[in-house]
Amino acid sequence: MHKKFFQYIGGVTLEVAASLGQIANMVAGTFYWVFKGGINWRNTTVQMVEVGYASFPVIALTSLFTGMVLSLQMGSSMRNMFNEPVYLGAVVGLSLVKELGPVLTSVVVAGRIGAAIAAELGTMKVTEQIDALYTLGTNPIKYLAVPRFISMMTMVPLLVVISNIIGILGGLLVTVYKWKVPSSVYWEDIWYYMLITDFLHGFIKTYLFASIIVFTACFKGFNCRGGAEGVGKATTSAVMVSMVLILVSDYFISAILVAIGIG
């Protein structure tokens, strides 16, 4: 009984160590080819369109109603405490810029783009197309991972900025038409209480979240096996792992940023 237990623990430990080594090798290879040059910009542009332009509608809809519900809920709470809805601009703006904008946008991108990357690379893996790249003398990391990495690191921060703007406008709609607060008061709260460090706090986190999504999805796709069923499992795993890592890392990166005075 004890022997089987320790064998299980040892097997899991070795599997985790092997996975971490493969991820580290993939990350190092990605950065190597990024800085070495020779990037396939046509493929990178296609990926940018997919990550940015194609994701915009769902990001816009999510952020709009997030800002609206923030204003609705906080307005009700503020009215119960202070007899009137005050500081809505500050609450909505800071909540979106520092936390909800980066996190929700990254979660949506993980569900849409992370799943697509894992499924595409997983299909290429099980159909031996990735092996064919090696035969043709093409490095799969350079050809497949680098364009996706560049597109994610470029477009996710841009999507977060747009998401913040749309979310704040959504909060403005509810503040003006539901709570009858003048728009000038709403904007004054934002400009008065929001600092550049608050914006940087959320903006810096987007690069970490984007790297988590792309490296997790690429790793799951490159190591997919088991045919069509394996592709489905790899896709599901990539999305779930990405979301969990985003939420877990959000706390630690927030703590570091606060400790160094950013946000």
C-alpha cells in the first residue's frame, strides 16, 4: 500500500518536472526566435487579426455590461450608505482599470483564442503535420509559436485598453440615466481619483496574462496525443489551466505592484 502510494507520488512528480522542463524549453525557444529575427510577419498579421479584430465584439459586449452592472450595484450601495449615489466614476473606473478590465478580457481571450490555438496545434500534432515541419527543416516553435506569441503580446493589452474605455462608458450610461448623476460629476471623479499608476497597475498585468494564455495553449497543443479525443482534452485543459493561472497570478502580481508603488 505504502509502496504504491510513493510510486504514485514519484510518478506525478516526474511528470510535473518533465512538463515544467518542456514549458521552459518552449519559452526559451520562443524568446530566442523573437530576438533573432526572421519572423513570419504574414502569419503574425493573420494571428493579430484573429486575436484583436475577431475578439473585439465579445470583449466590447462583456466590458460594456460589466461597467453598467458596476454602476448599478455600487450606486445602490452608495445610496443606502450615503443617501445618494456618490463616487460612481471613481469606483467604476478604478475597478475596471486595475482589475476587472485586464482579468475579464484575459479570461475571454483564453476561452476564445487559447482554445483555438490548442485545438489548431493539437490537430497538427495528431495528424503529424508538426513532425513534417521538422522533416522540412522548419522549427515548429519559430513557425507556429512565435507568431502567436507576438500577436497575443500586442493585441491583448490593446484589447484591455479598449475594454476599459467601453466599460467606463457603460458605467456612465447607468450613472446618468439610472441615478441621474450629471456626466460632468462622473468624469470629474475619474480624473480626480485615478492616477497613472492605477492604469499601469492593470496594463502591466495584461502582458503576464497574455503570456500565460499563449504558452499554455501552445504547450497543450504541441503535446497533444490520442487523436480527436486528445485534441478535445487538450483544448479543455488549455482553457481551464489558463483561467486558473490568470486568477492565481493576479493576486501575486498585484501584491508585487502594490509593494513597489504601482497602483
